[in-house]
Amino acid sequence: MKIGVFVGSIRQGALGCQVGDWIMEETSRLDLSGVNGGEPVEFVRIDLRSFELPHFDGEAAPFSLNKKYSNAKVTRFSQAVDECDGYIFVSPEYNHSVPGTMKNAVDHLGKEWSNKAIGYVSYGPMGGTRAVEHWRVIMANFYAQSVRDQVALSMSEDMADGGLSPRNTQVTTLDRMLQAVVGLSRAMAPMRDE
């Protein structure tokens, strides 16, 4: 099983890179094999910045394209997303919502997101919770299932002085959320095989 850690900010010096690093470090110390019936779980990083996606301007809805895209950058992004059984979205909150570049990336694809579990690690002055509420509605449209737990990193309490130092409660919540994503991804596997 493969879970993608989707880092969605492309801003220079974005805190999302630090958050992605933290998640990857946490996943390396967890034993999730019991949650996944003994199958190993691999976490891979999907950094939006490395794909350089264009603005979405397609004539056809991506769901109708059956994962066949004319743009090589979109195809590469599609393959990275499609290889995963579930995701952790690392999302800042911009103006009480989701970052436009991350939403643009999601909109490029269709069936790649379907029947997969998603957990959220958000950050912002209020923890990025409003962005996640929007993500939950957006991703439901793709037949993706969001887990209940979310990590909401506060700029003042978890990211003081430009660095990342999550509180113990955040670590506990992340661990619980990762277990939920792995468990739900495993449960949804028969739906992905159809």
C-alpha cells in the first residue's frame, strides 16, 4: 500500500515543505502493519512544486478522459497520484479557503482520486481549518473519503519564529489520522479494483 503526502504550496520558503518533512519523519517511526493487515505501508512525497502544472483550461472534464492527458506535465502528475491508495493533503489556508495552485492541480485529474482515503494536515493563523472544510467538500465530488481527524497547525503555537515545532497533541492527532487513512484505504481497496 502506498500513501501520498501531497504538499500543496508552491510559495518560495513555504512552511508546507517543513510540514511535509515532519510527516515523513513521523511515518518512518510508526508501525502501521497491524492497521493494514500485515501489508507494508509506503509513504511517498508528492511535492506540487516539482510538477509545474499549467492552469487548467481543458475542453473536456478530466473524469471523461480516463487518465489520458495531452500535457506531459499533467500525465506525470496523474501517474504520481494514481500510484497511491490514499493521501495526506498538506494545505495552507489562503483567504479562508484552499490555495489556488493546489486546487488547480486537483482539478486537472479525475478518477485518480476516486475511492481513496484522505487525511489533512493544515496550517495557518487559525490552523487552516477553513481550508480543510473546503477540501472535504471538493474531494467528496471525486468519490474520495476524508477521515475525521485532522492536524491543524497554528502559526503562533506550532510554527513560531518561522520553524516547525508541533505540540504533543498534534503528534498524537497525526498518528491517529495516519492510522485512519491507512485503515480506510485498505477497506476501500475492493472499490478501487472494480
